[in-house]
Amino acid sequence: MSAPVFDPERSWEALERRMETESDPRRRALLAQVRDHMRTEIMGQLEPLMATLTDEPRYHFRGLGFDMGPKGREAVHAFYRDMIAGGGHRFMFDIQRIVVDDDAVVTEGLMRTCTRGAYLIASGVTEVDGSAVEADAEYLAESLILTVWPADAEGRLIGEDIWFGSPPNSNLRKR
């Protein structure tokens, strides 16, 4: 079985293709804002990432029996700071569907994350495919997600409403 593609910089290709065909300037700008948000997140650029958001962003992580996520600028900043410090920004979003209107962008696809074994161990995952997690190894996980990216009148993102179609650490395997 071949390893799944893991190239984080491919995450915004679908958004750029959609931008090329979008004739409405507002909608094209919203697609660009989502692209810029995703790009700065994947690159671990905290301040440019925060610049894509409103003054009081609100995040909702939903599905699988939970609804959580940081609310407010300080909480969102801390969430991203900690995620980047822990390596959680190493992901690839294989976007399969994009819907855009004047108030939001919706993306749907397969999220692939690459996580160091030490981080998995710290979060309570000690075994993958019947083998002990190795602290220095990398592990790939896949999860289906749908994200609604609401935007304000100026085109800044209000946050993210993410629905998980499968648990975030689904299909964990050693890279």
C-alpha cells in the first residue's frame, strides 16, 4: 500500500483554482482570505495568521459528541501559539468541495496531520497498529472535515466552524 500524499503546501491549491474562476470581487476576496489564513497557519506564522481574523474570533469544533473551541482574541491566539509550538500546524487539507457566498466560504475534504510520536504519547496515545508509539517517529492521521469560514463586512474571518466526520486521530499510521 502506498503512503498517502503529505504536502502541506498543496492545501490551498483548490482555493486558488476556485479564485481563478470566481468573477465576484467580494467572493474572490473571501477565498483569498481563507487561503491566506490556511497558508500562514501551515507555515507557523502566528501574527499574520491572527491578522486574517476579526478582533473577537469564535471557533466551534463540532461533531462526534462535542462542541468546543476557543472564543475571543486571547484564547484564539493562545490556541494557535500552543498548536504551532507543539507541531500541530503540520497538516494538509485535501479540499474536495468549496462553496462561497458573500458571507462565508465552506470547504470540505480530507485533513491529514503529521504528528511526532512524543506529542501522541503526551496526549495519551501509546499504541498505533499494535506497536508502541515511538517518541521520535512521525505519524500520519486522516479525518474528514467540513469547515464554515464566516466573514465580517470587511472580509476578515470571524472564526471557523469545523465539523469532524471522523475522530481527529483516525487512521493513525507511522510514516
